Amino acid sequence: MKKNVPVLLVDDEQQILLGYRAMLLTGGIEDIVTIDDSRKVMPLLAGEEVAAVVLDLNMPHIPGDVLLEQIKSEFPHIAVIIVTAANDVEKAVECMKKGALDYLVKPVEDNRFISSVKKALELNSLQGEITSLREHISSLRHHLLTDKLEYEQAFSSILTQSKKMRAVFHYIEAISKSQEPVLITGETGVGKELISEVIHKISGLKGNFIAVNVAGLDDTMFSDTLFGHKKGAYTGADKDRAGLIVKASEGTLLLDEFADLNEKSQIKLLRLIENGTYYPLGSDTPEKSNARIIAATNRDIHKMVSAGTFREDLYYRLSAIQVNIPPLRERIEDIPILVDYFLESSSESLKKKKPTTPPELISLLSSYHFPGNIRELKAMIFDAVAKHKSGVLSLGCINEYIMKKGKLTQPEISIPEQELSSMPDISGRFPTLKEVEDFMISEALKRSNGNQGIAASLLGITRQALNSRLKKANKNL
């Protein structure tokens, strides 16, 4: 979330400054700085970020048109609005040529004044997003060309040797220091919270990393959890309570499974992201937040937007920075190191000696679809270690688990085209069942490195049935 940047009002008359300030407050613009001495403007701009300057033209010491030139010369990104009592067309044209965004003649109507300042703020926000995007692209290009991670240690909790994951890491380094919200997508169990923690570590934010799963929360629970409440907001609210957004001040707030939020909660989240404001339950006074928002989901958010079940404006506000984590089946090269890690941690947890793994284990696991991804693999290994007695780890419980789940999911294995078994030459005729069966058995054995148990799992038959077919085929040779 972009930090709030103030509007600077400059006029030598205090009464006019108070009037401008009152106008902007009624228009919802609250971050305001005032100066009644034009000599103080440039020193302030040198030490403080400002989104826009409202500048009186006729002032002692440094006239407004001279100050305009100085501002646009040293701080060209700052929008400047000129206000004057003189309705002078030539002076207006001159100021616009020098870079003024607008030229207002006193007395200025409230709506005209507020509209002009809001336009300046929108321009500042757009310039900031463009600059941020350019920095992201430049940083990402550097990372991809060198393949070197600047914060290698920050990723140490994520065990991988996958090129796809490495690409994700490079992108994360490129976007982590931005204050814009982040959308993280990926199936359940791929490690979305771990990725969120890495983004927070690299961001350099001083505050805490706070994670909350918002799935199943109605609007009242969502508001109370995130924004807190005031005393008397509801029965039992006997004192003020700060929400998680306060605990995440100057840090990061992860909203896990945010796609399940209802319409009212989505509107509140949009306000939080766009304006950095929220309302505690029982309060009519908006409060400010400077926490960065990370939103994660395992749902297909594009389909939800198309179906009208998720707000399009909120989606676009979140998706400027989007991280998609590939499922385990698309990075099966990670299975060996993950298995070894889970064997070690499971054995330590169960106070057992780490078992030896059979060579068929990795082939068996690589043939599985893993709908629960890394979380599911961890549970499988823990269960196998818990049932393990001694010596070599038994494949029995893992194979049984995969056989049961295999009826619901089909393995997706990427095999180089040159390694595929060749179908028999049938010269344009329709193949026989035996020819297709022989091909399928041959291919399953090849993919499982000759392990009949795994091959049977791929074929959807028992090991005994496969063994019977192989014996029958050998007799017919």
C-alpha cells in the first residue's frame, strides 16, 4: 500500500490557508501541510515528500511564478496548482507553459478546488505506479540475466531445485520493496504463506508479519478481526480493541483465502487498499493504516470475476503484482529433497531413526498427481515413518494411499518425446486391444523404471493383475 503523501498549501494569508484546508477536509483529503512564507517551500520539499502544491501567485519574498519554476526544475514530478486573485489570461498561459497543472482564480468554488487537487493526487499516484513498474522491470531483467539472488538466505525455508521456482524467486526480489499490494495464487499446500513471509523479509518493512485466514468470516467477524472495535460496538464489547491491521503497522498483513470474502467485506478491503483507511466497528471516524497487504487464494479468481462473485475493481487493484506458485506435479525434481527433509523431520519428531528409502520411492511419488501438494507429501511421509519399524521404509502405506487417490486424479508426467514407447506399426488400420494393452504396459514399466507396483498404479490395476498379464505375454513369445 502506498504511503500517504500530503498536499502542500502555500499562501501568505493564514485565513486563506484555513479556508483551503477546510475545503479539502470536506472533500476527504486529510493529509495537508500549510506554509505562509514562500521562502520555506524549497527547503521543505528537499526534506519531505509532497504529492501536490497549491501555490498563491502574489506573495512577498518569492513570488508564486518564480517558485513554480524552481519547483518544476528541481521536483518535476510534483503537480503544482496556481491560485490567484487576478483573472489574467496571459499570466495563466505563462504559468501553464512553466508546468502548472491548473490555474484557479479567487474566489475559488469548493467543488472546483477539491476537483483540481484530487486530479493532482491521481496524477501523482499514477506517476508513482509507473516509476514502480519501471523499477520492477529493470530489477527483474537484471535477476533473470544473472540468475543470482540478492537475498538468497531469505529463501532458505523453501526447499527447491526447480527452475520454475527459481523464476518465482527472482520476481519476488524484483517486487518485494514496492508498497503496492501483492496477489499470490496457487493450489492448496504449495506454500503461499512461506512466500508471503519471504516478501516481508526482503521488503525491509520495520513492522510485523501478520497472517490471518479470512475464509468463512462473515462481514462482522472480518471487520472485528481486521479493524477491531470500539467499546459498546456490540454486546460484550466492554472496551476498545485494536484489530490485526494495527498489529501489522509498518509491516505486512497476509489475508489468506481472501476470495471467500462477501461483498461488504470486499468493499472494505478495497477502501483499505485504495485509501489506507478503515472503520473500527462502532466508529464513524476513519483511521489510517500503513500496512502492506498481501492477498492469497487457491481459487480461480479470474473465473470468479467473470461470474460476478468477486469485485472486478478489487481484483484489478490487487493484481498489479501477482505471484503464481506452480504445483508440485510441475516441479517433480523437488520431490527427492523434500522427501529427505520430511523423513528427517518426521523421524526427529517421532524420536525414531531415519529410515533408509527404497529406490522405487521417488518413482512412485513422481507418478502421483499431488492435489494437496507439499502439505500432502509431508503428511504421507510422516504417516509412513510413523508406521515404519526398522531398516528400509516400506512402500505399502504410500502405495495404498496413491491407489485410493488415483481413482480421483490422474498422474501428469512430462516425458521427453524421444523416450516414449512406440506404438506398433498398424499401417492405417484400427489397433487391436492386445496391441494397445502391450503398449500401455510397456510405457508404464518404462515410466516406473521397471517397478511393477508403480506400473500397476499407473495402469489402474493390481500388481497381481499386471504380473499375470506379463506372464501370459512371456508364454506367447
